[in-house]
Amino acid sequence: MKKLLVVGAGAQGAPCASILARGRDVEKIVLADVDLDVANKVRDKIKSSKITTMKIDVEKIEDLDRGAKEVDVVINLTLPRLNANIMKAALRNGAHYVDTAFDEPIWPQIIEKQPLEFDNEFKKAGLTALIACGGSPGITNVLTRYICDKLDRVDEIMIRVGNKSLKESKEPVKGWEPDWCPEIALMGYSFEPPIFEDGAYKHYPPFSECEEYDFPAPTGSVLLCYQAHEEAVTLPHFIGKGVKYVGFKYPVDMLAGAFIKMGFANSEPIDVKGVKVVARDVILGLVHHPVDFFLAEDENSARLPPESANPCVIEVKGEKSGENVKYIISWPLSLFTSTEEKLAFYRRFGATNIGTALPAIVGAKMCVEGEAGKGIIAPECLEPTKFLKVMAKMGAPVKFSEVLSKEIAIL
């Protein structure tokens, strides 16, 4: 994995470039963004001669081909709605492809059980297109596969992600500050989440099936709801083993919900005193840009205690050796829980927000090294133990808790 194109220099692209710049097997990183100034700021913060920046408008084929020329792999860390053009550019230039979230055309094609666009083309070219390989989705899929490999039959898969602030705030009112891409954070709640039930995909209304779920300490009880997420789409497609149910729940974001109900997720212009305005653009134009965290982070801030806990819990029910069993796995999506671990990550990677970028890099390594299947695949298609060993070798082991319970009856 000598030369890479990283598309997107934002909240995930910046840590991705920082991690790659420290890799001994990496010779050149092309960091591309439609905003060249942002890419240059990231490059200057990392201070590595391996990084060159480039302005790329992903709507322009010539821009993408210029960036993807002679690279081993393209890591796409932009908006999912831009994936298709970037994926085609990787294919045209003979490069493997990795992203951390996806949208059309793959999302509806899986749900409607249609052939995946570009799948055969990648296979014929001997290339891999690894979709949704971040933290969640990504590590969630790998660990789900790890559990499912233990079972003879899989009945149900339920994934829950929590979040709780560990920092006391004296502010009675706070603004909306998502710690990841604001557009995805907003739009993810506005879509009807697909849930796999009784062997078929079904769509629920936004913010449905709310429940108070008790996560391991220090998180505790969090209000969750169904959310449109990639795991509920790809796991039924790739896992098999007779799975009948796959669900995904995420914390209820009250502010995002209020914005959506008021129409701020709409893309159609509205008339405001004779001026056409897209309400969504107003929200996204005012919200804090997540890349600012990377640009401002230093060793002093890395020494501060973690500000939030973000656990993930996966429950898998099925059959093993004739017995009904349930596995529960839990781990922190940030990959660290203590100040010491957080500081160690900063010193090792030049960033602490690596929970999405690092898995994408691990997936890219497996693609380039021939450890992944050809065509379009999801993280659950990778050999889970190999994936987790590469994570550990890179300095960020996934430390998870695994519990097995059995259904027993004495008759």
C-alpha cells in the first residue's frame, strides 16, 4: 500500500491522513478536497512530506482521474451521495476502493435484492470495493461476523450505539454540535430506517421504536430509536445462516428531531421575504465544522479526560450445537476509555478521533494485500480475526467484552 488517494479532508479524512503519514508501508498520500484551503491546513498540521494536496470536485471526472492515477487504493471519506463517481474513478484507474458509509445506488439495490452496480466490473478487474468500513458501520460488522462464525444458525442481530457526555456543563442551553459530518448526522434521522424482519426489509418511521437501554458504566441509560444505518442493510445480505432479524438503534437526538420536524432537512428552496433559501443549507452553514477539532487538537488537549462515552452493544441470538444461545459483545467506538489511552493514541497517530479512519485504513490494507474478496463487499465479508489483528498491530486493539448465555430447561 504505497500510494493512496484520500478524498475528503474533514473530520475523518484529516485523521486518516495523519495515521497514513506515520505508516512505514506508505510512500505517498494525495489528500483531496473541494476546499483546497482545508486540505492544506490539514497537511500543514501533520507536517509530513508524504502528503500532497489537491483540489478535487468529485462531480468532475477529470479531477478524480487526476487524483486516482497510479494509486493502490482510494479511501473515500466524503458524503455517501458522492460515492458512485469516486468508486467509478477507482475502477477506471485500477485501484481498490474503500468508504465508510454508502447511499444510492447500493442501498436500494441490496434492499430490493438486485445485482450490485459495478460488482462484476470490480471482480473482472481483480479489485475490491469495500463499503461501509469505519467504526459503525465497520467494526460493528466485523464483530458481528466474529460472533456469527461461532453459530450454526443465526436468528437475530441487534446493534445498539450509545452516547453520554462525561463533561459537566454549566450552560443551560447548548447549540447543535454533532461530532461527525453534520449533513449525515441530520439526514440519518430524517430517512425511514430499514429493519430486516421475518426475512424481509421493512421501513419504519423516523424516531420509531424508542427504548431506554442500559449501557455498561459509565454510560448508563440512553434513549434510543431505530435509525437508518448500513448494518441493517448489509448484514442480512452477506451473513446468511438463516438470519430473520437485524435492527440498529442510535441515541435520540432531540435537536436534530426538532429541526427535521420543522423542515430543516428539506432540500427544496423556500421563499423567505422574496429570497429563495434551502433550509438545510442554513443549518449546515451555521453548525461547527468537525474538522476544526482535528486542527485544534494538541498534546495538551489529548491529556484531558475523555469528554464522552460512546459504547456499542451487539446481541446475536441463534443456535450452537443444538442449543439456543445469545452472545453479547460490547466495546467503545472511540477505541479508548481512559485518559492514558487517549494520550497514547494522540502520540501514535497525531489524532484521537480515529475510530472511523483507522478501520478504513485496515480495510484498505487487507484489500491491497489480497486478504479481501473481489467485487463489492462489506466488512462482514473480511476474516474477522485477521482484521482485529491488523488493528492491534497498528496500535489500536479493539478491546471488547463477550458474554455467552444459553437457554436451558429441565423437563
